[in-house]
Amino acid sequence: MSEKWEELWFNVASTAIFTIVGLLFFALSYWVIEKLTPFSLRKEIEEDQNIALGVILAGIFIAIALIVAAAARG
């Protein structure tokens, strides 16, 4: 019974770590994209309703999610 609890806590801890790492990558990638573009992403998406920019950002975030998920699966 002890091994099952150890395995459970290991899995919970690794899930929490990969969640934090994934969120940090999302924040970092958004920050980098915001700094590299000559315009405000928030203004373009919210006020100007720029759907193409939203699709591009979604693609970037999905790609990062796939990379983090692959790393989590080992």
C-alpha cells in the first residue's frame, strides 16, 4: 500500500510541476511576442477584432502545449 501512495504523490507532484512550467512558457511566449511586435496584441484582438492575430496566437499556444505535453509523457 505504501508504494501506491508514493507513486500517487510522485504523479501529483510531476503534474503540478509540468503545469507550472507550461504556464510559465505560455506567459514567457506571450511576453516575447508582445515585445517583438510593433503593435499592442491586446488592442488588436480586443478593440480591432483582428481574428487572424488571434488564430496565430492560438497556434503558438497549441504548439507550446504539445511540446509541454510530450515532455510530461516522457
